Amino acid sequence: MGIFNDIQNALNNKLSSIPLIPKIFYSNVDTDDNRAIPTHGIPYLRPTLMPANSTVASLDGKDYHRGIYQIDIYTQLKKGSAPILIIADQIRTAFKNADLVSNSNIIHITSISISNQRRDESFWTCHVQINYFCVA
């Protein structure tokens, strides 16, 4: 396939395996389920892969890929911080100390952070940033 596709697949698979998380809307995926517009007040997630600069041909002849997998979390307004922080913590716990594999490529999680919360139109939102690296 390709290294970035492998990285994204491993991260998406890990996210979708977390029990009881809200619906996930993947970018540029054309399925009936993914075309539905997020409904006001119904929590959902939107993951994005953001590769950073890769180091090509390192000393051992392999490439070093790193980046951020950002998961935007949207929850209902005026319900306090608990609902969004519970989801963020579920994601953090699932990815913490995880080494993910896709087509024999191992994706190492190096750090996880949670952003400040804020209003975004009719949702309360924050994001979880998962920093990764992969040697291929």
C-alpha cells in the first residue's frame, strides 16, 4: 500500500475499536453512514492525520516518519465539561503505550495531549493530539 496509508489505517482501526465512543466521521469517505450531517447535540468524532516532515534514508537506510493524529471531539452544549473529558480520556487510555501495526509497519505513540475546550457553532469541542513515529 503506502506508509502513510498504513499509519492512517492503524490509527483509524485503533480509534474505531474503542468501546462506547461517539460516531466517527472520516474525511473524504463516501459511504451512506459517513455522508450524514452531524446532528445538533449528538456527539461525534472527526480524526485527521497530519504527517510531519519525514527523515529520508537515515543511517540504517530506513525512513523516519512522524506526525500527529488529531481527533476532534464534538459534544452537546451546556452539559458541562464531563462528557467531553470522559471521551477524551477514553481515547487517551486506548492509545497510551500502544504500538500499532499495519502491513508490518509499527507505529509508536510518543505522546498524547488534550486541548482546551471551546464552543464551535452548536457544539462544545476539544481535540486529542496523538504524536506518533514510524520507521519504515
